[in-house]
Amino acid sequence: MRITDQQIYALANANIQSARQEQATAQSQVSSGKAVVYPWDDAGNAGLVAVQANQIERENALASVTGRASDELTAADGAMDQVTTTLTRAHELAVQLSNDTYNASDRANGAVEVQQLFAAVVSQLNVKVGDRYVFGGMKDGAPPFTAAGAYVGDANVRQVEIAPGLMQDASIRADQAFKGSGGGIDVLTELTNLQTALSTNNAAGIRAAVQTLGDGITQVSNFRSRAGGMQNVFDVAQASAQQFGNSATDAKSKLEDADVFSASTRLAAAQTGLQATLSAAAQSFKLSLLDKL
């Protein structure tokens, strides 16, 4: 069966296009350093690359939210440390000024200092990280404590995902830690009571504050320990997410990165193949023309 000129041209053109595609693919691998750029480069590995890419995105998100939670708990811990120090000073004043050797003038001066301590505690409890007040529960867009010491946050506890489907508490209930909700000590009210007792020279009231402020300090310390435990969980979760993310990045790189030597060899072979294909096509066209003469 005689092969027509049209068939010769079509076959030569198909071979040239195939050779050019091979050269383009090899050139892309050399220039980009990637063996898998498009799904058709390697369908199997392309699917695995997509899986690893999703895993990287997931782990990066977990690392981000757990890191933010850890930062907020660090701020909460620092604030509770300051509150404890402030309450300890008020407790020292109560112990000192409960002694009958102190007169009304001494106690009035102490009342002024307690008033300042009260304002300091309110400021410390209105700590924020970024745009979030850490002691406000879910109502974290505004200061949770008023200047008078009232709590205007809520009783909710924020939660953060630390692993797929696993949630962890990320805040403490300020209404319990500082306002005594559920039967504890309202430390702000106790500071006010101490100030009133000092300003009115009420020795019995001052002595009562010694016990209640001591209990309040213990209460805040207990919640601080609880927050510290949460922070440890988030630190571990963040480190784990970063480690898994790095592993997924390595796996993705192994799947899609081109071997520089193999890619260079493939490019050289593709260029040689293209030149050979062009020469063969030219020779075919030449012979075809001679047949016409």
C-alpha cells in the first residue's frame, strides 16, 4: 500500500509536535525544579501532592490557632500574676492595720492605697491580646470589667481545636476566678470592703478582710495553675502541628521535585530527539519532492 504525501506530512507533524512537547516538559522541569507541575505530568504523584498540600494547610492552620491561644494564656497568666501581687499587698495592709496600735489617720491613708490597688486590679483584668480581651469569655470585644469592678463578660469558655476533632479549653471563667461565681471569693468586692473598713476605722472589718483576701489569693492562684496547664497543652499542640507540617512539606517535595541530573539528561535527550525528528521530517519532505520530479 502506497503512503500518500498527506500521510507523510501528518506523521512528520505528529512526531515533531510530540518531540516539541517532550522538550517543553523537560525544559519546564529544569527551570522550575518540579517534576510534577500539572496533573498530566504524573497522575499518581499529582494526587499525592494534592493530599500533602492539604495536610500542610491543615497543620499550618492548627499551628496558628494553637499559637494564638498560647499567647492569650500567656497574657492571662501574666495578668493573674500581677493580680496576685496586688492582692498580696492589700492583704499585708489588712494584717498590718488590723493592729490596734494604728489609729484612724493611719487607716485612712491605707484606704487610699487600697483604692489604688483596686484600680490596678481592674486594669490588670482588662488585659487584651490583639483585639481580644482575654477575660471576657465569648464577649471579648470590650473590657470585661467596669471601673467599679462589675463583670460584664460572660460565663462561656472558649475552645480551640488542637488536633483534628479534638477541642481544648482556651480561657478561664473570670466570673469564677475573680468574682466568686458559684461560691468563691469576689476579690474586687473584698478590696472594696477593706477600703471601707479602713476609711471608717472599722478594726473588725479589717480583720475579716485578712481571711477573705487570703482565700481570694489562693483562688486566683488555683485558676492561674489551671491556665498554665492549658498553655502547656497548646504549646505541645503547636509544636506537633509544626512538626507534622514539616513532614508533609518534605513528603510533598519528594513527590513533586525534579532530580536536577535526571531532568538535565531528559532535556538534552529531548533536544537531541527534536533535532533528529526535524531532520527526519525534512528528509521525508525532500524525498517526497523528488518523487514528483
